[in-house]
Amino acid sequence: MRCVQREMGQRRVNAAVLRFDAKMMLESLRGKKMMFVGDSLNRGMYVSLICLLHSQIPQNSKSMDTIGSLTVFSLKDYNATIEFYWAPFLLESNSDNATVHRVSDRIVRKDSINKHGRHWRGADIVVFNTYLWWRTGFKMKILEGSFKDENKRIVEMESEDAYRMALKTMKKWVKKNMDPLKTRVFFATMSPTHYKSEDWGGEKGKNCYNQTTPIQDTDHWPSDCSKTLMKVIGEELDGRGEFPVTVLNITQLSGYRKDAHTSIYKKQWSPLTKEQLANPASYSDCIHWCLPGLQDTWNELFFAKLFYP
């Protein structure tokens, strides 16, 4: 992995001026296991953190390996790992293949977190996320039983109810398998997209392509970020209970950054057509984020919440 070295500027977080301190983060990880669990947006945050730490780690004492859904960045001098586990719904689904998961007819197995969860045991710090994959525009298909069953029973649920089920299952698993005295658990809120330029007063039919400045309206709320599901997060992860989960609210601060997406510079999974090449906006990625960039700010917030809760 190639990382661009950068100096982190100071930012105001909770009325205190904090600075991301790579050495402090590395020392805190000594002998520990940190995990990011979720979809490609959480993977972007994972890669961002590794890049922020990269220059402080000797070249011969770090390595990265991927086996299936699990990617492990090893820090030999610190006897530590920073890991990413692909689980876009957190629960078991038909989209669990880490490389081939572009499934249009998504099915999630009810309450089925143990298949993935066995890989998370022993983690000292965990950052979960799940959101975008629940936004199908239709009711969610929920499997009651096993994917191995010959006659599968599938029911439909409203996105709000299905999402709440996933968060409740995650909380239940955390409570059963982790020790609140030893483990910190975080949940990153929804990451906005910028496919509708009308959202920021732009020309109809445009998107993030060629956008070079942030949205200036401080009251802007991304239209694709469901306030209903945001409310579910607030209700289910309110920081109380036997095992409190710390919420990393990245949503509104990310909503301003229509200029920060990978746009046409994303990896293309299939050759572009002549029509697409003639209209770059048609294949712009307005979901994922450039690095260095916005996700470094997510990690500054994470750093602040981790060390100054």
C-alpha cells in the first residue's frame, strides 16, 4: 500500500483543539487488535488510518495480508494488528463475498451475526458501520432460517425495521462477546453520496463530477441520508446500557464535501462504453472518497473520541 505523507492540521473537536498523534495512537495499540467492520466506506476509513500511521512504522516491521473477508495490517514492533472485515450488513447476507458482491437482489439472514462475529472476538477496539446497503429503494428481503435450506422462507421488512434489527443484533453480540472494561466499540453513521446537484442548488442532472468546492450552506442535509434511519441509530446506540457504543457522527460534516469523491478516478470494474467516455458524469463515483481527504477527518474524530471520550 502506498500512502501519501501529510501533516495533520489542528481542528476543533468538542471545544478542544486536538491534533492527530500517530505515535500516541501506535503506543496505545501496543499488544492490541483494532478492527473495522462493515462495507467499503469503513474500509476507506481503515485505509486512511493506516496511511496516517504509515510514516511512523519502519518498513520492515509492517505487512498486510488478505484472506477472504479479512484484511490484516500487522505492526510487528508493536505486537499489534489493525484489521478490516467485510460485512456490509453486519449480519449474514448474499453479499458477503469480499470481491464479488454486486448483488441486485439482496437478502439478509435474520439475527445471523455469529458467522462474521467469530472473526471479531478478541478485538480491543472495534469500529462498525452499515447503512448504504440497506438503501435499496424497496423493502428488505429477510431470510428466516439458513441459506442452506432447500425451501427458503423469505419475508419483506421496511428498511427502518430491518436496520433496527441489525443494530439490535450487533448490540446483543457485543454484550455477549466483549468486555466493556477492556474493549471500546464505535459505530460510524451514514456516509452521504452526491448524485443530485439540485441538493446544493446546482444544475439539474449533474452530480459530483468536476465539483471543486464544498457546500457552503451550513444547514445542508444530504437528501440520501435518511433521517428516519439516523433516528434509529440515535435510539439504539444512545451511549447507555451495560455496554455503551460510541457513535462517530460523520454524516453532516461529510455532506458538505461534494468535492471529495473519487469521481471518474475510481477503479472501473468493466470497460467504459463510448457513450460513457463522452459523458464522464455518467460513470462518476459519488459514493466513495479520495485519499488523502475527508476520511482522514473521520479518523481525527475517531482519535478524539478514543482518547478524549
